[in-house]
Amino acid sequence: MNKQENKIFIYNSLERKKMPFEPINNREVRMYVCGPTVYDEPHIGHARSAYIFDVIRRYLCFKGYKVKFVRNVTDVDDKIIDKAKKEYPSEDLNISFKKVATKYLASYHSALKSLGIDSNDIIEPKASEYIDKMISFIKMLIDKNSAYEASGDVYFDITKAKNYGKLSNQSLDKMISGARFVVGENKRNPLDFALWKKAKENEPSWQSPWGRGRPGWHIECSAMSEDLLGDEFDIHGGGIDLIFPHHENEFAQSQALGKRFANYWIHHGLLTINGQKMAKSLGNFITVDDFITKYRDPDLLKLLFLSTHYSHPVDFTEEKIEEAKKQKKTFNEFFDKVNFWQLKEGKPKLTSSDKEKSMVDDFDNKFFEAISDDFNTPKALSIIFELIDLSAKFISQDKEDLFKYAKLKLEVFFNIFGLTIKQEKAMPQEFNEKLKLREEAKKNKDFKRADEIRRAIDAKYKGSLIDTASGYTFTFVEVDNDEG
């Protein structure tokens, strides 16, 4: 089967089942993902979310879809305001909250860049730029009798919502019975949620028909997605922790205005550190910058993520990073073997069979079947290693057409996963001359001299010369990422 023919299936959180993916427009995909609230340094949990949806976007593009990808930025929020009070205690909050948001959004962008996560084609609306559209959205909800004003606050009336609780699979009656009123709130029902918050003294605020205030969290995503993607779009993504109340409330307020909203909901599992929730108070808070500083290779984090299905939780441990290092070493050794084979002089070029070529094609098909099956990256990753094992045999058999054919397939897989493809390294003529001297020493049974030459080659070219059944190969040694 041609890789382009694989039908994509997605587990839809709304329907709680795997469904064939059928975009609204035949060759276009409109996709909205909840982005960061910019009040702190981005951590590796943020990295998982960004990477998962980047892989999905890359695969959809590979399949020939034109992807319109929107990832919002919450740049006005209680956490941002609290951080501004701490970092700029003597400044006007109307100025300092913007400084905090600008600072940490820049950190987020820097983190994505260091991870090699492409943001060039991503539309990134900010909440502060959508205040007027949010106010208009709220007005329409009030006109529809789905929202009400109470002493300067505006709340969504969940009793007017259609199928409230469907996304999070909760009974409305049970949610209401378990909810509690918060002191100072003027809402009619404990589940009603804020669309507009009355301004507090000295805090950032905007003028509205209900007085000065600022929007609630949930309303921004409905206003942004409608403006950029329309009343109905294909995919809404985010972490499983956002299903309730954030995504449930987005869905409710949009449907209250007759908007279909998102057709497929994709939610990823959360990240823990050694089995514990990541928190500064526990001393296990790992920023993206911390990871890059310590390990220096973003592929190690990506391999950790790829090894677990996106919908499942992933636990970050040193043991798993060590396993990722071994996986990366396998990749690099393969590309080194291909490179070294091409450097060898007098190499034979043996003919391969159609059957052998079809073996490579089988792995190609299996890879795309795995990715098309709800983005099953663990299975796809295992297929990569199987193809590398097969290709290494082709190298040892001097079947250049086959291992180069397999290498092209692997490069496609790596590009979909955003993994680094080790580039070919040119070697000086002196390298081949030393190899010839070593071969002569071995023929003369001067193995001591042969070993001396091998050690000299290893030291000078920073690698490892290894004898094989078909001759020898040379693997460039990677610097240990734990070392400074």
C-alpha cells in the first residue's frame, strides 16, 4: 500500500472512540491547540505538548494536507498578574504584567527553537489582542439568554448549555451536587463560569458594557478559534488536564451560539518526574533550558516522548534518558556506517533482488500504518529500529542500492518526527592511507602494528574503527552529554 493511501484514524475524546479522520475541506486541516500561559519558564511538560502536536502537524502536511495551525497565548491571567507583583513590585501593574508576558513568551519561543520544533507556519494569537472580539462574543451569549451580568461580572449559565458534561463524560446533576459557591461570586449556579471579571483595584482592565474588567480564561479560545478558523474546524488539541473545565466550557459557550466548534478532540497524557507530579516545591521542576543544558541533545527528549503513545502519561527518569541515548547512538552509528562505506576505496557493489527491495517497502508501509493509526509513535519507532537492523545487513553485504534506498526512507521518517539526521562527514586522504597501512600489517600478521594504527585512527578522528565480517566500519564517537 502506498503511504499516501493510509487512512488516518484519530481517537476523538468527544466520542470516546477511534474514528476515521475526515476533514471539513478535502485537502485542508484547520487545527487549534491550547498554548502557554506565559508566567514562568517553559518546562518539559510544555515541550511534550508542543512536540506532540508538531509531529501531528508534520504528518498531516506530509500526507498532502494544507494545515492551518493556531496555538493561542494567554498573556493576561491571574498567574501573570501575581508574577508581575513579585518581579516588579514597585511598577504599575498595567505595565509590569506586559513585561512578564513578553519575557516568558520569549522564553517559550526560545525553548521551542532549542528543541527544533518548527513555529514558522503557526498562527499565535494573544488574549490581550482579542479583548474586543471576546466582548462581542459575550454580548451575543447574553442576547441568547445563555449568560448574565451580576455586579460587573458576567457568567455563562450552564443550565442553558447543550449536552454540558459530554466532553468530560460527567453527569450534570453530579457535577452540580458536588460543586460549591466561592465567597465573593455572584453566580446563580456553582458550575456557572466567568466570561468577564470585574476589575480589581490597580489590576489590568479594559472597558466593557459591564464596566471595567478583563475576560475569563475560557472565552479567549472560543473567540480566537472562531475568528481564525471559523464556526466549525477539524481538530482541537491540548492536555488531558484541560478537558474539564476549560475545554468543556469552550465547547458549551460556542455551541450556545449555534457553532459546531471542533469535530475531533485530541488530548495528550501528562508528564511526571520519577512517578511524581512536577512541582517547584518538590524540587523536580525541569525547564526545557535545564534539559538542554544538561543533556545538550533535544532528540533525547523527543525519543522519550515518541516511546509512549501521546494519549498516555509519560514518566521522565534518568533510566529512560539513558535508553534514549542508546537509541540515538544506534541512529548515528547507522548513518556513520553508510558514510564510511562510501569513503572506502575499491568497494564492491553487489546487485540486490526485487524481494530485498520489497522488504524495505514493507517497513515503509508498516511505519505509515502505525502513524495513521492514531499517531502510534511507539510502534513506528520500533519499525525504524527494525529497518536500521535490516539496512546494516545490506551495508555488510555491500548492497549499496538497498541501504541507500532504506536510508532515504529513514530520512523521511526522521523528518516527520523532527529528529536529527546525522550528516555525512568528509575524511582526508590520509584516513584511507592509514587504513591501507593497517590492512598491510594484518596481511603480514603484524597484529601489534595493526592495533597501533587502529588506536591512532580512533584518537585522531575521534571515533571507533571496528572490524566486521565484510571488512570494517568506523563510527564517530559522540561526546557524552552528561559532561561539561
